Amino acid sequence: MVNAIEKALPPPIRLRFKTLIATALGLFLALRYNDFIRSVLQRWLPQVNGLLLEFVFLVVLTILVVYLITWIEKLLDGK
């Protein structure tokens, strides 16, 4: 079956499919982590207002994502 797919689809199309599948799985995982982190924060900080909790959550996630993207870029660039 793999040989049939390799013969039917040129390499650029196969690469795009791999990228799309990996992206979809990453999005699914990110959404699950989002639910988990929200549950943890609500359990640890039940008295905090929902909007304040959302703001803190977004700030922490933004800092983490910027750090990770910077780290990955440096890793891929070989610096």
C-alpha cells in the first residue's frame, strides 16, 4: 500500500500531507493541554475571577510560546 501511495503522489504532495497531519495532531494536543491547564488553574485558584485567570493564563502561555519559538529557531539555524 505504501508503494502505491508513493507512486501515486509526487514527493511535494506527500510532504504537504505529512505536514498537515502533523499540524492537525499538534493542534489536537494543544487543545487537550489547554483544557488540562485550565482545570489545574481553576483547582489551584478557585477564588480568582475568571477573567483574571484567563489573562494570567494567556500571559504565561505567550511567554512560553515566544521562548519555545526562539529556542527552536536557534536550534534549526545552528546558533
